[in-house]
Amino acid sequence: MNDLVRQHTDLGTGDLEWLHLLVSEWQLLSDLSFADLVLWLPTEDGTRYVSVAQMRPNTGPTSYQDDMVGHLVPRGRRPLLDVALDEGRIVREGDPEWREEVPVRVESIPVRREGRVLGVIARNTNLLTVRTPSRLELTYLQSASDLAQMIAGGAFPFPGQQVGMDRAPRVGDGFIRLDAEGTVQYASPNALSAYHRLGLAADLVGLPLGPTTADLAPTRGPVDESLVKLASGWAPRETEIEGADCVIQLRAIPLKPKGERIGSLILLRDVTELRRRERELITKDATIREIHHRVKNNLQTVAALLRLQARRIGAAGDSNARAALEEAVRRVGSIAIVHETLSQNLDERVEFDEIADRVIAMVAELSPDGRVVGRRNGRFGILDAETATPLSMVLTEVLQNALEHGFGPGERGAIDVLASRTDVPRGPSRLLVTVEDDGRGLPEGFDPRGGGNLGLQIVRTLAEGELGGRFDMLPAEGGGTRVILDLPLRPEKR
């Protein structure tokens, strides 16, 4: 809609926001009217209309099989649009139009904001299945008429009350019509069933909805006066009412077709199952975070035991065994960092930049005098746990190998970690990690595919086997060593 409005009209930002607010609400008008809605705006030169939005009803058959958005119509071809735009009033066609052997009643509703008519809503009702309307349908149509007058007068939608169409109650979920005093004039079967689940034993019609709702809500102190006012329809608000065995979502829409409040619409739906599942997910997430926290604690305990054993071996003089245990401590520590980060998140994804910085700092402890510094450039971004855990181990091994074998005693230098990723919306994304040092370089005749110590064997296994990427090790320009990791990223789970 934004592109069409900016391309064809001279409407400002405030007008566009008003239209977005209207479109977020007009499923309600479409369902109450049993009709299709098309929003037409006059073009900048005033010679044509452009359709920028369309809505089909959930309560009846459509009168438009095709998508109307983007259509241009010359001024004069649809006289009802002209009259509604020029005179700022609702216009109804006397005789129905025939479209593909289907009779369609056409109406035009001006869209007003701050005294200006921005465009026109064409309301098209398929009359092919017309029959004697029930009381529910008559109440729907009267409510639709009131909302249409409010739109024409600039009183609907309500500023600052944008409601997501995917989460707000719809007409079919439960519908109540109140008079000006908040007394129920009509309640749909679904609405009555929802109140029965709250504990109401009688019919709703004739009852004051505000006090009735407050009486049914569990009392944890004084009666909630705001709930009484909301359920009485005094202001456009939303709330949830939690009974003993159910949760009801409720939304109030005051009706002011001529400026004075004549009553209200109450939309409601039973969200008990939805809230139950949300609570289960919250419990599940909390359990997963607790598991990651305990795994992290256990890994830190293992690392502490290995460190203690290394000290005892060091006292006995076996330097090789001590070095091997210290390497194991760092490997366990890198995994613990990932689980610690996961224990603080709501999903199984982590911001790997933080992990990379902590791994670099952990390995840098091998150079306590600061003669070799580690630096990170670029961003790893957010990675899933299945990628983050092996990648943290790979990064630990590569950094540790660079520090131990790239620099001799007393030599100074730097290890740079460069990360860049290519995120493709509908294709495979990749992460390129380069670790480069300015040390002594690779030994002559060194084969990165088969040579190296245990650390490089771990890197090759994880990078190529578990991560499905490519690992390479080659001399850097100007001296030193460059390690390249080219890894595919798993698509995000939705």
C-alpha cells in the first residue's frame, strides 16, 4: 500500500498512517457487512482512482474473485465514488450491479481524517444468497452501518488503538451489542458459550455486561472498576478475563455514529487453549535454559578437576601431560561458554560475537604478559546452538595453535579474527572466518590436510564433518599463517 500511495497520490505521512490504521481494523466492517471492501484513493492529478487495499468477508461470499489492488479507474466511470468523495457522505446504489451473473449491491463510504476526505471505501455485497436475515445478521448489519457512519465522520478507527488482525477477536469468535447504558441487547451463540464457561448460568440479554463480567472474574480484592467500564463499552480497550477453567479475550468498541455514544460492540473469544500452550512453551523454555545452566556448571566442574590434575602432574615434572590437560581445560571451557550463553536466551540461538570475544580472551591467557594480542573484526551474528558449539571449539583450537606455534618465547605479535557472513533470504547463507597471525609461519613442507597435532585434527573433523564446511591453512601475505573456515549456515527454523 505504501508504494501505491506514494506513487499515485499526494497524501502525507499522517494520512498514510491513518489508512494503515483503518486497514488494520476493517476486517470488522467487512464481516459485519457480509461484504467486500476496496479502498480507492484519488490520484494526485484528480483524474483517476487507484485501489490500494482490499478485504474479503469471513461471513459471506465474495463479490470479487480477482485481486483489485493496483487497479486504476478514470473519474466518472464509477459515479458513487465521485459523489462520496466530493460530498463526503455515504452513497448507496438503488439497483444492484450484475457481475458475471451475480447481483452485487454497491455502496461508497468516504474515509475522513481531520475534516478531510482521503478516499472512499467501496462496499460490495454479493446478493446471490440473499434470504430473510436472522436476528444475528440484522444486528451485524446495524453495527456495520454505525461503523460506516463513524468512518465517514472521521471517528473510526480510534487513534493509537491499532490492533493486529491476527490476534484480535473477530466477529465470528463472539459478538455482543450493548446499549448506551451497557446493557446487553444481543449476544451471539459463541459469546453466550464463552460467558457460560466463565460461570454464567443465565442468558446475557438484558444484563449489564460490566458488573456481570466483574462478578464472574475471580476476586482477589476490590472489584476492578476498570474491568466494569471496559466490559460496559465506555472506551476502546482490550483485556483478558481469567476464570476458573477458561480465559476470555475481550475487546470493546464504542459506537458513536453521530458523535454521541449510542452503545458498544464487544468482541470476545475463548483463548484458553492458546494461553495453556503459551504457558507450556514458557515452562519448556525455562526448563531448557535450566538444562543449559546445569550443563555449563558441570563442564566448569570438569574443567576445574582437569586443572587441578594438571597442577599435580606439573609438580611431578611431566610437562607434556600437563600441557595436554590444560588444552582439555580450554576445550571444555569453550563449550561451557556456549551453554552459559544459551542459558540466558529464550531460544536455541546465540549472539556468537560475544562467545568469540570470550574465547579470544580465554586463549589470550596463554600469553599473560600481553606479548600477543587477539582482535576480532566483523560479525559472526546470531547462530543456532548446533553451529555455535562446534564453532567455538574450532575457534579455540585455531587460536591456541596460532599462539603456541606461531610465536616463540618473547616474540610479540597479533592474531586477527575476521568474520563475514552472506545472508540470503531464500538461499543458503554462509559464514567465512579468517584467523591470521603475523608469526613465524608454517614449517616448510607442512601439509594442512594431513599434518598437525591433535588440535588441527579436531578442527578438520568439526569444520568439515560436523559443520559441513571447508577448512584451509596457508601462508599469509608478508609472513605468518592464515586459517580459512568457510561454513554453511542452517536456515532459521520458523
